[in-house]
Amino acid sequence: FDAACLLNVAIEHRLMHAETLAYMLHRLPVGTLRGQPLRPSSSVIPPVAPSPPAMVAIPQGRLVLGESRDNAQAFGWDNEFPAHEVAVPAFAIDQHMVTNGQYLDFMIDGGYERAEFWLADDWAWRTSHDIRQPVFWRSDRGGWCLRAMHHELPLPLDWPVYVSHAEAQAYARWAGKALPTEAQWMRAAQGCDPLNAGPCNANFQNWDPEPVQTARQASDFGVAGLFGNGWEWTSSPFAPAEGFEAFPFYPGYSKDFFDGRHFVLKGGSPRTAACMLRPSFRNWFQPHYQHVYAGFRCVSVD
């Protein structure tokens, strides 16, 4: 491993922690933080009811997951290697991430009170911790507020909802759908170049999410907003590809989490650095962690 690889490891690892530390800022009392939007913020737009969810048909096909070790110019973490081809059957996927407004419909229909939508472990977590809404939401005089970075505001119905994997899976079951696998998500994202296709809500340009309909990028299939504005949960456990080799200078970075209890996230959030907006990048968290800037979209298979 050359000096360039080690330097990239040091830089990206620091940037990862800059994002995860931002999650904790939302737990400070409202008014503790002072700041101005880094660019004109969508938080000043009155919330509007989102459009009904539209789905995009993705034909069967093959794609390459991961990065090739033959590409000397490509930096990646050990879990991004080696490149391997997979076949993906046809499916349909939400054109946009699930919004706060769509998730609110799930809540109004008793989603947090109906065990049939939850896996047994997830239901036990929900009940033992009395989880009744997304962690960034707060009940307010019969309605809902959202804890943004610097203030609370009336729930923006057209922003992506940020939830845990368990909550995302429960919503998907309620909707009669599922979370995408990592391969399905990557297939839906084919043709989307997050670094060269125009701006997206990432790289510390904005404090908060934006309405999903404002996404400036789309894949070859027309799936929008795949990079930035919120990580996206998949149903795939975080696991190594065949031929995985741990970094000898950091052997536990990935390997310690190949335990079946962490799930892959793709894309990126407003607080994700541009260097990590590459399709091969894999984030991962446990299913009951609510604080990550993570949303989701659903898939259906005929």
C-alpha cells in the first residue's frame, strides 16, 4: 500500500467522523447552535403534501459491484474490493426516497402499534425503548415538528424521512414492498455519476435535507436523488465479497463488522464529503440506530 492510499484512508476516516459527530448535534437543546444556511435552504419553503409515490421499472441485467484492484487510480476501502459481476432480476423501485409525508401515513395507520409490520427483534426493540416516531420528530400540539440542525420547524412533508433500518423495514412491509438489496440499488443507480452530473445535496453544502422532488440527478432509468440528501438503507447485511482482503494496516475496519448485524447503506447525506460519493462506497450501521442521516426507498418484484 502506497502513501497515497494511506493518506486517503486518513482523510476519509476523519470526514466520516465529521458526519457522525453532526448526528449528535441534534441532541443539543434547541437554540444552542447558531448558524446561517450554507446555501439557500429548503427549510424556508412551506411544507407541501408530497406527490403519490411513483415507481420505476428496472429491467433484468448484469452489473459490476465493487472496484477493481487493477485500477491503480481508484481509492477504495477494503470492503469495496474486489469487483465482481452479479445478475439482477427485474424489479421496480421508488423514483424518489420515501418522504416525511408518506411516512406519516404509515404512522397514522398505526404503524408503530402493529407488530405484523415488524421483525420480532425489531418489535422487541421498539416496545422496550418505547419508540413511537422517528428520532428527529417531535410531537407538537397535535402535529409534528422536525429537529433540523439549528432549529425546529413544522414537519417538511416533502423532505426524505430519516429512520432506522427497523423502521424502514416496517414501513416497507406496511406498503406491501421491501427494501432494495445492495445489488438492486446499484442496478437502479446505473449511469448516475455523482461527481460529474451536477450538484447534489452533499459535501457540507447545506445543513439539512431538501425536498425529494428537487433532486438534480437521475440514473439511466430515471431514478432520482440517489446520491446526497440522505443515506439509503438496503436489505443487504454488510458482508465481504469473495476474494476480500482486509487492509493489513487496519484489519478490523471492515472485518469486525461482518457479523450479520449491520446493514449496507448507499448514496450519501448532506454531511457526506464529495470524495465518498462514489458508487462503490459502502456505509453500514446496526438496524436499531436511529441517529444516522438515513432514509430509504422501496422495491417491488412481480
